[in-house]
Amino acid sequence: MDCISPKEAALKVKRWPKATIAAGYRHTVGLKSDGTVTAVGDNKYGQCDVSGWRDMVAVAAGNAHTGNAHTIGLKSDGTVVAVGWNKHDQCDVSGWRDMVAVAAGWRRTVGLKSDGTVVAVGRNNEGQCNVSGWCDIVAVTAGDWHTVGLKSNGTVTAVGNNRYGQCNVSGWRDIVAAAAGYLHTVGLKSDGTVAAVGWNKRDQCDVSGWRGIVAIAAGSNHTVGLKSDGTVAAVGWNEHGQCNVSGWRDIVAVAAGCAHTLGLKSDGTVVAAGDNEYGQGDVSGWRGIQLPGN
């Protein structure tokens, strides 16, 4: 049953985020303006085998604090493709239709349908795929073991592992974007401030002082915020330099992987900071990456 009418759905279409850069555990994915996809980094499970993809409008990369990954692509016709690790059937998305956004967690894939409902496949040991009752959702994000949905009224819902309170988002209001990390959840408010809940051992939730934020991303143990002036802020685990983004300028989108951070510049190029052991930061030659909102 549809949660919202087609007319209402059409009015909300601009709110569905279309991620054009994605950071996984050890790989990086970019959607080009011609609808093709490029990827670098660890390809042990074929998660970078995207060279044949066409007519894509969004990408997602399975992130995790440890091990394995997959890559998801949303096509212009609302179908979904997947490559990479599939031990838990997280790549079994060939039957999906009418999708408007996708998200990838550890061992699972989440899809947002045009009617505001949500589907999920993959590992469900902690209820992280129990989204069948969700309605009126305009964005989804997936952490390692929890799944988060943003509703059209600015509230947030979450399912899955809540050991560190990462699903304690029921009191959030005026949220316009959400991001889920390993054991934390981040919400961007309409006034440009940011809220965070969950594990904070690495200070990844220390965002209360942030102002003027227009987009957010959550890595395994770090949090990234894009400011309205095109600069970037980051807090949390920085062992690999993944938070060393203070010199970035002219950024229009951000993404965070396990231990690396990506920034998409207004000219369609990409910058990276952090772990590059598998070449996941080798994006300096990328050109023509699709800008958000286009």
C-alpha cells in the first residue's frame, strides 16, 4: 500500500539525495556525468567491477569497520545493480523497481521506493533490515548494524543494533539529512547545526559546535560536515589522516569510508584524505564526476 500519493511523491522528488561519490571499507566509487561509474581500491570481491554500468543516477558503497564490501548503483529507470561480496545476499537487488535512493551497510543493501516505503536485503541478525513498516521516508542511510530513515516531516526512525544508543533518534526534529557510521548516527538540522548519538570513544559525535553545515557523512569512527562556504570539518578517529580536511576548498559533496574521506569539488574533480593502502584515495585523475542536484 502506498504511504503517499504519486502527486505527493512528485513534490518530494528534490529531497531524495542522489549520492555521486561513495566511500566503502577500502574502495571509492564515483558517478560520472555521462551515467557511467568508476571505482578504485580493494577489489577482492569484485566491488570495483563497475566499468560496464550505464545510465546510473546514484551510487552507494558498503562500508564497514572491518572487512569486505559491495557496490550499489541506482539506474535512471528505478532499478538497481550490485557487485561485490554477496555472502548474505546483500547484492540480490535485481528484482527491485521504482527506487529513488539506495544505501549500503555492512552485509546489507537498503532501497527507498518512490512511494516512501523502504526495502532491505542482507544480514538481519539484529533487525537492521526490519524496515517493511516504514512510511513517508525521503532518505535512508545504513551503518554497520543499524539502518536509519529520514521522514518527510523532519523526524528520524532507526532499527538494528542500539548497544551504544546509535538508534536513539526518536526525539530529533527538523532534520534534513542523516548519516550512519559504525556505531553512531548523525543528523543535519535545517538550521545548519548537527546532532549525533552513539559511541563517542573517538569523539566522532562531538559536533555540537558545528554551524553552517549543508551536508554530512559518517565514516566508521569519524564524522564529516560540509560547510556552506565549501570548506569541510571533521571529527573523530584520525589515525590515517582521514580528518585532515581543513585545507579543502570549493567542495560540494562529501563521503566517508572506513578510514578515508572524499570531497567532490565544484569542477567535478575529487579529493581524498586518509587511508590509501589499497589505492582507495587515488582519485586525483578523476574528472567529470556528477555534481549533486544535477
